[in-house]
Amino acid sequence: SKGYLHAQVVALTERALAVPDLLTGTERAKALLRLAPALDTMGRRVRQEECARESERLAEEAGDEELRGKAAYAVGALLFQTARHEEATTALGRAIDIAIAQGDQRSEASWTGRLGGVFKSQGNHAEARAHFESNLALSCEIGDQQGEADANCWLGSLSQSEGHLSEARERYERYLALSHEIGHRAGESIATGNLGTVFQ
């Protein structure tokens, strides 16, 4: 089962991390970052956060900015999941700044959308919309259809929460069309479900 495989991955990686001088610097940072998602599926959030934070620290020490950005995003995403919104805003802001400095527009767009999700959870709809619109514009600019789809989903959810059902429907329909175009079955399912709530 997937649960068993994740447990095996965690056990083997933790064993390797425990061996002195086996994994150091960037390699250790990468191993810690790969470990985080498996820990998430096992519900081990405390250890997951430790791994993500240590990965970011090690990447910074090694001067690997691309890896540091990914680790900072992992920290921010976890903090968002656990409703620590102010800390999540700071971590995601770090990740976005790094992505901009690296010229990584795909990550910049995606992570900007996630930060918009934090603002939405805090009830700051103006900031949320600004970030979702930025996510959408940048995704369209670089031809990232998955990013464009996700941004439309975010905007649809925001419009629905504000009672703008016509706009929400248009966003969800665009999300559905893009998901179908790129073969994203989960997105199609989510979009169909969201449209159902708008038409109720």
C-alpha cells in the first residue's frame, strides 16, 4: 500500500540522515526536502516542519538559492495547512522573492497563488484577489495552463465567497475547460463539483 511505501521511504531516509557525514550540505538539504511530503501523508507534521526548515537553512548555507526557495515554499505551505497564517505569509514571501531573483516565473506564479490563499483564509479578500490575478497573469504570460487553471479556481472560490456567483461560474467553467484540455482529471472533478455548488 502507499502508506507502507511512505513508511519505508521515511525509515530509510531517516536512517541515512542519522549516519554521520553520509549526507551533508546540499545533498542533506535535498534529502530532507524529499522526506517532507512522505511525512505529511503519515500525519507527522512536527517532523515535517523540522525537515523543511533544516532544508532551507542548509540550502542557504550552501548558497543554493533554487533549493532554498523550494524549501521556503515547503515551510510556508505547511504553515498554511496548520493555520499559522502570519508565519506562512513570511515564509511564502521569502520563497517568492527567491523565485523572482532566480527568474523562475513558474514558481513565482504558483507560490503567489498560494500566498493569495493565505490572505483569503485571513479574510483579506483585496490582497487575495491581487495575488490570484497576478498568478493568473503570469501563468498566461509563460503559457502555464495548469497554473492558469489553478488561478481560475482560486478566483472562482473567492468570487463565490463574496456572493458574485456569475463571475464564480465563469471562473469554474474556465477551470474545467483548462483541466479537460491538459488531461487533469482531478481538476475536472473539482471544477464540476464547484459548479454544482454555484448552481444550487
